[in-house]
Amino acid sequence: MYHFIMTLPWAIILILLPLIGAIISFLWSKQGTKVGIVAVTFVLISVIFFTWFMVEKGVYLHTISGWAAPLGINLYADGLSLIMLIMTALVVLGISVYAMGYFSTDQAKRFWPLWLLIIAGLNALFLSSDIFNYYVTLELIGLAAVALTALGNTRKAFVGAMRYLLATLLGSLLYLFGVGLLYHGFGSLDLAILSQNAEATPILWVSLALISAGLLLKTALFPLHFWLPPAHSSAPAPVSALLSALIIKSSFYILVRVWVDIFGPLSDGTVASIFGFLGMLAILWGSFQALRQTRLKLLVAYSTVAQIGYLFVAFSLALSGATTAWNAVVFLAFAHALAKSAMFLVVGNLLRFGGHDEIIHLDRVAQRLPITTVAFGLAGISIIGLPLSGGFIGKYFLLEAALLEEQWGFIIILLIGSLLSAAYIFKVMSHFFTPSSKPHDSNVIPANMEWSALLLAVIAILLGLFAASLLSIIDLGSPFELKGDNV
């Protein structure tokens, strides 16, 4: 059994499983829900076995068809790739269980093929080691996500989807131009080869600007976040959870990879400072906007803008030489994915139950939907960064890195952002316990919709308790060592 597990091509399996599921759910749409649940369950099981494989064997490298780079394509995984695969498997399983009770029969027929296609694209992206493959997977993920955003079939949904489509296409175009320049200048698309061949030339800096701009747009970093709140507010709850938890993380993941492997060793720190400055602005702007919102879904959407800011502050510190900041990047991304997906599922529950998400008219939610209330509270604990949660571990590493680098501005913004997070979380929680004069529909919420939101929120808390195990996984293959001869 051990030998069998250690010899299976796990990277291929993780890509083909959801891809085959997408095809089957499209051809036999009436069985789409069953196919989807089976597929995402086997993806999680495969990720568990893949984790076992990498803990035993170390870095994973699979050469497709026997042709190595630059002629062929390699599938590669180190600790960062594995963490992203684990995060994806957990989040998509939770959202998939939720979606079983959320969508109508007609919507489910369109949801599951696109959903499984996105999962295949995400797994392929995290296993890629080629900057053009990043582009292909980004396009696959982006176009499928746009279609899911319009699934609500309303004018507002179509407007949000079109805005998202224009943003993602523009980001892809900028990224592709940058990739083309890199290939023209250095003759390869493979990250490992580029890390050795890249030199500080005008071509490199122009490609850096194009690739970074395209990825920042897709990641929705302030002030390029204009597409995210409308897309969130109009999309179905499972799709909003997907956008916030995973879609924006995929482009951020690519940004980390290309900077660590190609641009980082050649950079003088100026761009890292720009990332940090934009991150601080995102924290303040997103948090203030979240505090101003009267609708819960928009509040959670603007909270995502703020949480993206924390990622870029940590990223900036890491590029400046604070090695503990890389741990902050990973924990903040993981904790945010779990907590924010739980929050959007809670919003979906409230919309289904009461017919609206107006914060001041949330009518005794704690008494009527106690499981949903606990889910939002636990997710909020992680978003604020209270002790024992995954968010706390991420902010602890971020604070430690800022102190070591004596970045007092980052520290002040971190504290202000945490206070603002607490303010808008407690603003919502206070209305969970109060009665409202506005009538409610009081529809029944399926148990799987409540429990899946709670499960994701609980995992966001448990993430802090298993920090040591995650740190050992992150270190596999030393993914954050700056590559190249110019270090």
C-alpha cells in the first residue's frame, strides 16, 4: 500500500479528477450535484495522500511525457504549493456541501461543471512551474468565475460579471505582454531557467511592471479593487466565497512566485516599498468602507479589500529581508480563505432566511439561527486576529517582522486595522441579538448550509492550534529562498 501511494502521479490526479468531474456533470447534468460532491471529496483525499507523499519524499517534480523544460512542461510542488492545495481542498469541499442546498435544480446544472473546472484550474496553477501555464490557468479560472458570477441571472449580476470580466481580461492582457517580453529577452518560460538567466535589463523591468500590474488588478489591491465589491454583492453566496477565498489568492500566488524566482534577487527594494504602501492604504480604505456599509454582503466584500492589504504588507516585509514575514503571508492567506468563505456563506444563510442582508434589520439572528451566528463569530475572531486563531498567528508573524525591520508605520496601521476589523465585526454581531420591526420571510435553512459555514469557521480557528505542523510543511523545498546568481 505504501509503495503504491508513493508511486502514483498525484499532480496529474489532482488536475484530472475535477476536470473529469466537470465533463461528467456537464454531460449528465441531472447528476451534477452528486458528481460534484464525489469529485471534491476525492480531491481532498488525494491532497491528504499527496501531503503524506511530500512529507516522506520532499519536493515533487513530474515531467509530462518525459520532456523536461524548456521543451516540455514540468509539474512542481514545494511547501508553498502544498499549502495552497490544502487550502483549496478544504474551502471547496465546505462550499460544495453548502451549494447542495443553495442552488435550484436549474442553477445547479450550470454551477457544477463551472465549479469543477475552476478547481481543476486552481490545482493546475498551484502545480505549475511555467509562467505561460500560469496565464492559461488564470484565464480558465477567470472566465469560469465570470460565468458563475452571472449565475444569479439578474441585471445587477450581469453588470457585476461584466465589470469583473473587463478587469480580468485587462489583467490577463498585461500579464501576457510581460510574459512575451520575458520570453523574447531570455528565451524561456520555465521559472527555474528564468531564475538563472534573468538579468537587470530594460526588458526585465518593463516585463516586471506589466506582469505585476496585471496580477495586482486580478488580486484587487487598492486602488485596483473597483471590480471586487460589485462582483461580490451580485454573485450567489458560494461564488462570492470562491472569489474572496481562492480566486484572488491564485493571482497573489503567482505574484509571489515570479518575484521570489525572477525579480526579487534583482530588486533594490523600491517596488517592495510600493507594495507595502498600497497594502497600508488597502487596510485603511477597506476597513473604513466596511464600517460604513449598511448591507452585510458589501461589508464582507470591503473587508476582503482590507485583508488583501495585510497580505501585501507582509509581502513587502518579506521582500525586504524579513524572513518571518513569509510565514505571515501564508498564514494570513490561509486564515482569510477559511474565515471569509465562512462569512459569505453566513450572508447566504441570512439572505435565504430573511430575504435581505440589511444590518440594522437583522432580526434576532442569534435566537433563530444559532449555528450561523456562531459561524460568523468564529470567522470574525480570525479576521480580527484574536489569540488562538489562524488570523492571530498570521498577524503575530507580521508584527514580529515589522518590529525586526523597525517599520513603525506598518505596526501602527496593523493595530488600527485590527481595531477597525473589531469595530465592523461587533457592529454586525450586536444586531444579531436585537429585534427588528422590518418583516422577515423566515424561510427554512437546510442544515448543510449552516454546518458547512460553521465547519470552515472552526477550521480557521484550529489553524492557529496546528501552526507548528503547517510551518514544517511550508519549509518543504525552501520555497522562499531567492533564486538566481544575483542574490
